[in-house]
Amino acid sequence: MLKKSDLDVLKADIESSERIAIVSHKNPDGDNLGSLLAAGLSIEKMGKRVLFVESDMIPEEYTFLPGIERLKPADPDLETIDLLLVLDSSDPDRLGENKILLDKSSKVVNIDHHISNTEFGDINILLPELSSTGEILLELLSQMNLPIDREIASLIYVAMSTDTGRFTYQGVTGRTHENVAKLYGYGIDAYEINTSLYQRRSLRRTKLFIKAISGMELYNDERIGVVRVTRSMLEETGTSMDDTEGIVEFIRDTDSIEAACLLKEIDEKEVKISMRTKNIVDANKVCGSFNGGGHSRASGATVEDTIENVQKRLIDEINKYL
């Protein structure tokens, strides 16, 4: 539940601050981008100057988002920030190079829904019971009476839809659907948004998807599914790691699979794990053993090791639950 004391302090801080910046985690996703842009546009409508901090390359499927052109890399010579809003980031390291902004900020507000959040802010608004950071933001803006219009509501819808697997994940509740209904009240066109998000996959991305899935390996009576995406596969298909979106969910949706794993080879000895589970395996705890985390049903980690070694270690860890 949102504490009125936190809301009063946060609203007062926004109103009194001259230099406000908003940042989120590297490797941006829909919740990350939707929440960041929605928060920034709302605060701008209060007459404030806002720095929308770019964290990384923007995946192609999100380039249609209103306000996306506002995202800019932080100036390394940036002076002190009065107020820094950190969205959807469970710990400071998730900010990558933008972690330096924490030291340049007079006050840090940490807004997140990950159960693994380390509470690094001066104000921590952490609601793991909500489906997404976008859903938290909607309740924040509503309860603080901050501006919400059609564009802002559309961004929050993107945040909620993408972080809930189109409203299919375990964290979706009646409260989630009530909040979505509120977004419709601002005039969002959900059909147009969903078409932009889910029905414009490029042919090269489809080719990567086919190549990756065709190499799926199964373990423990077909209850663990592992797919690798290597650098050579990206070269062959003319794609990037951003084009792996949706692969791990496809693995999870196979009937027998309890734990779905996507291993992305970033470098010879750097691998990113994306993990989804159904009922038994706690993805947050498994990825926590690799210094990652997230949610019990969806988590990730970055590991400095070869993709072969990471796969073996990951399977061994998952087998402890099966």
C-alpha cells in the first residue's frame, strides 16, 4: 500500500525541485521505458524541466512510444540534481554507467516492484504485490493528483502489458484490471498499442526466433528448456540481442516445461540469463545465486563465464527444485 506520508513528501519534493532527472535500468524494456516516459511527461506538465535519461539502445519495438525522442544520455559534466527518480531498478548496478547519477543527486526516489530491490533510495516506494512499475506509477500519479492524459496513460498501458505478458502472469490481480480500466478512461487506443507492440516483428527477427528455438535443449524429463542465442547467430540473421524478446516466454509455454531459460552470449565470457518459471522453481532465487534477481516467476542475471559453463551451472541450480 502507498503510504500517504511518502506521497506527501514526494509531491513536495517534486514541487520544490528545479533539476529533476528520471532514470531506469540498462537493457530497456516496456515497463522501464513506459514508466520513465510517463513519469517525465507528467512532471513536465507541472511546469518542471525534466531530464529523461537514456540508459541504453532503445529496442526497435518501442520506438513508437510518445516522448521516446526525449531520452538523451546523461551529460558526464552534469551538476547536482535536486531530485532523481529511479524506476524499475532493483539495485544501483542495474543503472549501468548512469549509476553515477546517484552520487550527483540531493535526493533519490526508488520506485519499483521487484521483490529483490535493495532499498537504495532516500525514499523507497516498493510494491512487489503490483504487476509492474507502470502500475505503481499510475497509482502514484493518481493519488498525488499529478497530470495524466491520453499519452501518459498509453505509456503506462505499455508498461503494464509488457511486464505482465499481456496480462497473463501470476502477478496480475483484480487490482491490475481495475487500473487498466482507469487507463481506458483517459482515451487510450489499446488495439493500436497492441498492434504496435506485438504485431510488427521484422522478418530477420522471425529468422532468429526460428534458429534459436530449433536448438532448444531439454533436461530433467523435459521440465527444463534451454535456448542459446550466440553472437554468430546474430551475425547470420542480421539481428541484435534486442531481437530475442519473446523467446523465453515461448519456451515456457511448452506444456511440459517448468523452467524456461534463455542464454544470451554477450561476449566470450559474458552471458545474460533470462528465466521464466510456472509453479515450482523460484526464478528469483535461482538467478540470485548468480547475483541477479527479479520475481519468483521471471528473473535474470549477468554472468562472467562461457555460455557452456553457465548452462551447466544453471541446470544444476534449477535441479535443486525439481
